Amino acid sequence: MIDLSLLFALTGSVPNLYYAAPLVVVISLVYGATRHEHPAEIIKHSLRSIIWVVGFMAVIMAVIWVAGVMI
């Protein structure tokens, strides 16, 4: 039987940002696969999507950080 208190203690020490990385990769791959059929095109489109999403998240994080510093 799995001790749930140990599981909660282990997951509590992992920053939530680490959960975003696999999610962004999977979403980009699925989005690329809905647009293209060839694996090379899917990978190229997925990489562009990953760069776009990470860049957008960085801009939003910077805006929130600047707003927090100003307070």
C-alpha cells in the first residue's frame, strides 16, 4: 500500500513550474500533429510552438514580477 503522506511530502517540494515543461511539450506536439502529417514538419512546428509559448509565459511572468516589485 502506498503511503499518501510520503507522496504528498515529496510532491510538495517540487516547484509547480516543473509541471509546465512536459505539458508545453505535449501540447505543442499535438498541435503540430493536427497541422501536418510528416514527422519532420511536426517537429519543426512543435519547436516553434514551444518557443512561442515559453516566450509568452516569460513575458507574463516578467510583468507579474515587475508589478510585484512596484508594490
